[in-house]
Amino acid sequence: AQSVSQHNHHVILSEAASLELGCNYSYGGTVNLFWYVQYPGQHLQLLLKYFSGDPLVKGIKGFEAEFIKSKFSFNLRKPSVQWSDTAEYFCAVNSNNAGNMLTFGGGTRLMVKP
Amino acid sequence: GAGVSQSPSNKVTEKGKDVELRCDPISGHTALYWYRQSLGQGLEFLIYFQGNSAPDKSGLPSDRFSAERTGGSVSTLTIQRTQQEDSAVYLCASSFGTSTLVLTEAFFGQGTRLTVV
């Protein structure tokens, strides 16, 4: 069974600091990778996704993620965070060989101090 | 509708009662997921439907939980004899794809906040 690990459960940063959230997955086949964000009081929404092609993916609000197949990783990055980035971030993976099943990591709570 | 719709948005029930939570996926989406999000916890997978295939029920925490998807569209999650530990936000998501090909990301509903008192 596939699994997704997010190493940082809680991250606190000051505004303008750089962000990197780790995500590793277990499945070795063809995968599709996602980062979702949940702002306080809101529903989950897609931040960015990787299906194929350029392993460096750009998303909304200045976020990007890099798919490194050899490391089974899909880390999320942002060069300069803002207070409005305070949210919970979830990495997710599904694979074309696992019946399209979507598996989520445990989430990372990011707090950005103004 | 334009997005995934869940009802009710909030449900308070007494311990021991049965509850039904409803999910209307995006029209045409073949995959439907149920997750549970408890306070301070991540997303716990419950059940997954893909087209006409048998659902993946491996995440259901006990036999008090069941779900069905009628006509490949609307889904109902039923919790029998609710317990206080069932209190959580129940999230539904849908996506477009087949059992072997992912075509879109999953789109989430607003969730149903279940409180068992």
C-alpha cells in the first residue's frame, strides 16, 4: 500500500522567511502528486499538482514543488512567506497502478508571524 | 452543481443514534472519496469509489461505518450507533479518472461537522 510522510508537523516562521515542507511517498510506480492547502475555516483546495513533464511545478500564490523521483520526494517551497500563508498543508499521492486511490500525508501546520 | 456539495454542513447527534451524511460529487466525476478529519489530526481515509468497481473500504474504522454510491453519483456515509470518538469533520472529494488513469485532481466539499454528544 502506498503511504505519504510529511516530516514537519508544525512550522513557525516569520514573514519573508523561506519555506520548505517535506513530503515523501512510498510507491515506486508512476505517481501523480499534489499539495493541498486548508486555510483556517475553509475547505481543502489545490495548491499545485504534478502529473508529468517538468518536475518543477509552479502553483498558486508563489508556491512551487519539485518532484525528485530518485528520492521519492515532492517538497513544497516558497521563497518568502506571508502572514496569509498561515494554513495547514497536505501532500497527497495517487498512482495509476493503485486504482486511482488518493493517499494523504498527515499534514503540516504552518504559522507565519507578522 | 459547480463543486462538491455535502449535507448537512453541521450535525449534532446523541450517542447511540444513527447518522447519514450525503455527498453530491461534481457531475461526471467517476471517483469519490470519503475522509475524516479530527481535531488536530490529518486526513484519515475512509472509503473510495471508482466507477463500477467494488469500493475500497479498507479505511472504515469499524463495522458501524458504511457507505454507498447510488447510480455512480450521490454517496451516503452512514454511521450506526454513533460514539463520541466519531466526532469529526467528514470530507467528501471527487475526481475524474478511471481505475488506471488519473485525469484530474480531487475536489473537496466543505465537509460535514459531526458532533456526538
